[in-house]
Amino acid sequence: MAAQINTQKKKVGQNIKVVVRVRPFNEKESRGRSRMAVNCISPREIQTKDKKYCFDRVFQPDCNQLDIYSYVVEPMINDVLAGYNCTVFAYGPTGTGKTHTMTGGDPSSLSSLDWRRNEKAGCIPRVAANIFDEIASRKVNDYNVRVSFLELYNEEVRDLLNPDERQPPLNIFNDNKGAVFIQNLNEKNVFNSNDIYELLKQGTLRLDLAGSENIAKSGAKDKRALELANINRSLLILGRVVQSLTEKSNRHVPYRDSKLTRILQDSLGGHTKTCIIATVSPADSSYEVTQCTLEYAMRARDVKNTPMVNEKVTQVQMFKQLTTEIEELKRKLEATRLGEGGGGGFFVAQQHWDEIQNQLHVNSNSLTMKNEIMDGMKKRLADLEVIQKIKTRDYEEAMKNCKNKEKIIHKATALLKEHRENLQQEKYLSKNYFQSVQDENTQAKCLLQATNTLIDSHNMLQFKLETQYFNSLSNNRLIQEKCRSLQETIVSGREQLDKMSLTSQSAVTNQMAVLEESARACHQEMERCAAWKKEIEDVANNKNGVSEVIEERRSCFQKYTTRHAEQLNKVRSRFRDMLYKQIQHKRQQIKLLEQEVEEMVETLETIDRETNNFIIEEEEDKNMLINQKIDTETADLNLNQTHINTMKQMIASTEKSLKMHISEQKSPLETTEKIGKDLLDAWNQAIRADDTPNKISVNYPKQVGDGALPRDVLIKKFKEEFDEDISNESFHFNVSTNTEVS
Ligand SMILES: Nc1ncnc2c1ncn2[C@@H]1O[C@H](COP(=O)(O)OP(=O)(O)OP(=O)(O)O)[C@@H](O)[C@H]1O
């Protein structure tokens, strides 16, 4: 990472940062049952069997790529954007994870995926994305990011961004301010992380091609020897540079002795902020190189840099400055030419002349580069303008949509309000109507009850009246009969009176008075009957009146029922209309929702498709890795098979020699058996003689020798044959070794 340098502003001495990363055991180490040669005892300390080392940070084998990035590189983004130059380099023996840490696998698999989520990515792809994220989040407009990619191989520098396959090695120079630069090295302007990934892929491809060509040109053996010599030389000089930077005496620092230290000049003891990642293997088989790496890293911790902020210059200022420099150089060149023609010129030393030429070249390159940057920026501006136009159009359209939606929402809200009010009204009306229907029902019930009571009382009355009527009718008949009998009595009395007129005038008169009195009573009785009759007639009239009332009530009730039924129908139809409208509205809403759901389903399907593509890509990556693993496993299996075959051969030859050995041993064994038999016989004899077997004489053939038939074997055999408990001391072998075997 390099910010544009021009003027130095402040100087603060600062030790360079050194971290150690211990990689996990690789397959070979695991197979060989390697043991841990290092122990990460704290986040800053690492222990070997000989020594304890302390660094800025120690990363254990199980740490991941993001852990390293977050501690080492991420904080440098701020430094770079503040104007510091920053360097991160990995140092360590072969196969300890330098490439893994810096690049993190196959660069062709890089894409603009979120760098934090990509577990495999190393520091370079992460910083490529992170720096643009940071620029975007700070809303910086005046910036330019450039990338260069070089190979340092066999003390030769090559530009990996230059497509020319036959490019000559590049020279390293110091500019007039002392800064180191590489002549003709491409610096490409980049505007996003994908631009960087693209350049990384191109550069890596060229690096691989150059590697295979180098092997093809020189024999692999010669090439490896030269390469090793150069690597060792570079590392030696690097060690010396670190050594002399950490020594108190102000001695010469041999930067110029190797290209690597020249390129790293500003990073080691210069003005850059530097971090070294020392990578080591955990295995005891690599213990010595691990120890050397840790020693180097410890020394490097003492190197002090003086980081300085570069002054920011605008494009125009830089352009002006470079143009003036070119003009000046041109003037000098012209003056020199005139001098060559015999005029009043001056002599320029070859070295100076080369420097002027280089400076001229550098400045014109720089000018071209700046022009390229300007063109790039103009292009970007145009692109941005187009994007802005599109965005503005999108925004306006979105606003229009929003307004339309707002209107619809307004209308819907008003409609909803209206509906709500209607509903309230309907509710109120229904409630009242229900109440009135209930009241009327109650009234009707009361009326019906009253009518029924009236009808009952009317029936009763009618029954009473009829009874009275019949009673009065029979009374009438009786009275009429009485009257008739009285008339007859009067007539007979008059006749008797006439007869007795002479006898008793006074008695007749009395009799007459009694009769008149009876007639008067009869008359009164008749009047009462007439009154009863009238009363009966009144009651009959009254009965008609009650029937009328009942009839009136009935028709009134009928009317009520009809009116209520009509009202009920009206309300029902209104409700039905309203409900129909509401259902229509809801259906429309459902339709809209269905459309939205369809759109969402489409979006989801697109996302699914993309995710599937991504998964397939990942699967392919995994398959590739698995295939590689299978290849390695197969190679290992083959190796094992070879080992097994060799072992088999060895076993066969051992068996063969064993067989030979056995056949050689056979005859002494037969002899042994004979001796055993002799022993048995001797023992049996001793027992038969009732003698304790404490002394047995055996002829022992001389040529067998002690080695072939040792005493212990004989004792063992003896014990097996006779008695396990018998102790060695209880008998003796009398072994004669001068008997010849017959
Ligand atoms: N921390 C780690 N975790 C998992 N695998 C690792 C780690 N470090 C290294 N490896 C694996 O070890 C192998 C060697 O690593 P790498 O190529 O990065 O080493 P190197 O130091 O760059 O080697 P060389 O100097 O030979 O180029 C690779 O397969 C890499 O994936």
C-alpha cells in the first residue's frame, strides 16, 4: 500500500511490528507422527525447548485468516488514508504458510464477495475490498488507488502487469528525494476491488508461466541450485540489514547488496509503517529452521522506523511540478547538445547523464501516468454522471410511485373512514331498530295477553248474560203466568164480588186493595224485568264493542308486522349492498397482494438461482480440492504399496534364510532328543533303584557345543519330563564334552 509521497511532515521513532503465525501440522507431519516443537503459551509468547520468545502477537495453529487480517492489516487502512506508507511482508521457511497468509489460495476464485465472509481469503484480497469500502464510507472524492505487481527472481525484477513476455529486467533507482523506485514498473489505476482481483489473476498467471519457462530453459537441477543460492544471498543480506539496523554503532546498512533489501529499504529503518509476519511449522522435524526464523524475527523487532505522513498534493499541482521539471531537464539537454557542437557547453559525467535521462524518463512516465489517471477519473466521472442520471430517474420514478401510492392510501383511508361511519350508523340504526322491534314485540305480547284476557272476560260475561237472559226469560214466563193467574183470580174475584156485593162490600174493597197491591208488585217486577232486558241488550252491545277493539288491535298488529318486515328487508338489502362492495374491495386488495406475492416469489427464485450458482461454484472448488487430495492420497498409497512390496521381499528373504538356518540346526536337535532319551533312562533307573536323582551322568556330544545345547535347555526339558518342583541344586549334570557323536 502506498500513499502519494511528497513532503515529510512529522517524525516519530517506532519499532516495527512483528507477529508469528504457527501453521497446523500438514499431512506429512501428521502421518510421520510429528510432535509439537513450539508452544504458544500466551497471546504474545511462544516457547521452544530452548527458549521463550515474546512478539507483538503469536497466532496459534487454529487461528483463521480474519484473525490475522484484523490484527495486522486492518489498522493500516487508517494509516494509509492518513498519508503513511505501509508494508506487510511474510517471512519464513518454505511451506510454512507465507502464500496462504498473504494470498490465501487460488486468486482465480476471487470475486467481489463480502471479504469478511470469505474464510479462505488472505490479506491481499481482503485489503483490496476493505480499502474501497473505507473510501466509500468516508465519502472521499479526491483519491487514487494504484496497483503494481512484480516478481523478484534470481536477483532480477520483472513486471507481472506487463503482458510483454520478453521484457528486460527492470532497474531500481533512487529519485532526487532519495526514494527508491523501479523504472518502467506499471502502476495501474483501480477503481474497485474487482479491478484489483483481475490484476492479481493476470499477475499470478504470468508468475506461473515464468516459473515453468525458467525450469524448461535451464535444467531443473541447475535452476534450483542458482535459485537457492540467490534466495540464500537475499536472506543473508536481509539478516545483515536487520543486524546493522539494530546495532548501536552507526555503521553502514548494506541495502544495496541485494534487490530485496533495496526494495524494502524504506520499510526497514525508513519512513514506512512495517509489519513482519513470521511463519513457522509446529513440527519437531523443522525445529532448527523454526528456531532460526524466531531468532531473526526477534532481532527484527528492534528495528526502528520513523513513519512520516506524506503531504497531499492535488492533481493540478503535481502536473505543474512535473511539467516544470521536464522543461528544466529539456533546457539542460539542449544546452548540453549545443556544448557538443563547439559552443560554450559543459561536460556532464556519464553517471550524471544517465541519472538525468532516468529522471526525464521517470518524469515523463509519471506525467503519462497522471494523464492516464486524469483520463480514468474523467471516465469515472462520466460513468458516475450516467449512474447519477439513472439514479435520479429511478428516484423520480420511485417518488412518483410513492405519490400515487400516497393518493391511493388517502382514498382508501377516506373510504375506510366513510365505511366505518356508515357501519357505525348502521350499527346504531340496527341497535335502535332491534330495540324498537323488541319493544313492539313486548307491546304486541302485552296486547295479545290483554286481548286474550278481554276475550276470556268477554266469554265469561257472555256466558253470564246468557245465563241471566235465560233466567229472566223463565222469570218473565213465571210473571206472565202469575199475572194471568192473577187476572183470572181478579176476574173470579169480581165475579165472587159481584156475587158477594151484597155480603161484604168492605171485604171486597180490602180484597181489591190487596189485589191492587199484588198488581203493583207485579208491575214493579215487570219493570225490573225490562231493566234486566235492557241490561242484557247493553251487554250484548258491549260484546260487539269488545270484538271491534280486538279486531282493531289485530289489524294494528298486522300493520306493525308488515311495516317491520319491510324495514327489515330494506336494512337487509342495504347491508347486502354494503357487504357486496366490501367484498369487491377486499377481492381487489387480495388481487394486489397476489401480484406482490408473485413478484416476491420471482425475486426469491432469482435469489435462489444465484445462490444455487454460488453453491455450485463452491462445490466445484471443493471438488477440485477433494480431487487434489485424492491425488495426494493415491500417491501416498502407491508409496505405501512400494514399501509393502519391499517389506514382503525382505520377509521372504528372511524366511528363506530362517529355513536354511533351521535345516542347519536340525541335526543338533536330533542329538538333543537322544540326550533327552538317555536322561529319561538314567532317571528311570535311579527311581527303580530307589535312589534320589541328585547325580545323573549324560554323555554330551562334543561337536554340539554349549551354544547349541545349553545347560538351561536341558534343565527345562528335564523338568518338563519329570517334576516342575525339582530345584536346580538337587541334582547335577555330569556333562562330558569329549565324547564324539557316533
Ligand atoms: N495456517 C494454515 N492453515 C492451513 N493450511 C496452511 C496454513 N499455512 C499453510 N498452509 C498450507 O500449507 C501449504 C504450504 O503453504 P504455503 O504455500 O503458503 O507456504 P509458503 O511459505 O508460501 O511456501 P513457499 O515458500 O515454498 O512458497 C499450503 O497447502 C497451505 O494451504
